[in-house]
Amino acid sequence: MLIPHDTRFALDMVVGLVNTAPQDGQDQSDGLQDVAALDTFVGAHSISDVGELGVRDLEAVRQVRDRFAEIFAASDRRRAAELVNELVAAAGTTPQLTDHDGYDWHVHYFAPGASVGDHLAADGGMALAFIVVAGEQERLRRCEAPDCGRAFVDLSRNRSRRYCDSRTCGNRLHVAAYRARRKEAAS
């Protein structure tokens, strides 16, 4: 699946944002506890055209995060499309071509001067729209490790990725399975 850099960048931001939410049944704090955490997230994802952040921005971004999580959990393509349409419409998308920060021409979907919430909703929503339009919604996944559940976009050729990170979750489960087989063989 060929994905332009701006769409990939937006998908990485969506995944990063979804993964700031505490996972059900896990001892994890909210990755967006306060405005400082939001500022760190914005910086880590090189989100441009964002002014000074405040409590309203934090709440708006948390709401966008919840919508992105709903899209990942959508049971079918039609439901995912409805959720994306609602998200993008509410953000007031204003597509415009831009070339900044050393990147070639690409599209931003947020209006100039948009709030950080609308910025993330527009760019992330459009990236998710491209996935749905391409019939690739099943690439929006959650890690299959029993104690993880983090979001990721499976960009493997054969759509076979099962874990958010093969070096942590994947290796940990493979090692546990190996040890269980060895223990059983020794019995």
C-alpha cells in the first residue's frame, strides 16, 4: 500500500494519540494528563501551526482521541466512514497545499489558525478516510498481546502484523511460548 509522507505522518500521529489513552484493565495513566503533556505530544509529533495551548485544547484533543479510538474499533467500513465524516466535518476542513519544514508539497486539511483539536481531527481524519476509501480498514488494529491493546496501523504487505511492536510484545510472547514448550517437553 503506497502512502504519501503526509498521510503516513498523520497516521503516526493518530496512533500516537490513541495510545495516550489508558487501556482497559491496565495500570496506565492518561498520557494527556495536563497541558504540559499535550505540549510534549505536539512537539514529539512535530505538529505545526499550533499556538499556545490551554485547558480547552487539552479537552478538545482528548475528544478527538476518543473519536479516533472509535474509528479503530468500528465494526465495519460503513461505520468507520460515518465516524470519519462526522469528525472531519466538525473540524471544518480546508484543504490547502503547503511545503514546509523540508517536506515537498503536501496537503494540510485544517484551516489556517485552527485549534490544535481541529488540526488533529482534520489531518488525522483525512488520513483515516484514505484508509477506509482504499478498503484497508482492517489495517487499523490493536495489539494482540493479552496485556497490551495498543493501536497500530498494519502496513505490512500481507496484513499479517499482530503486535504493536515486534521487539517488545511480539518477542515477549514468542519467548513465553518457547519456555512453555520447553517446560512441557521436560515434563
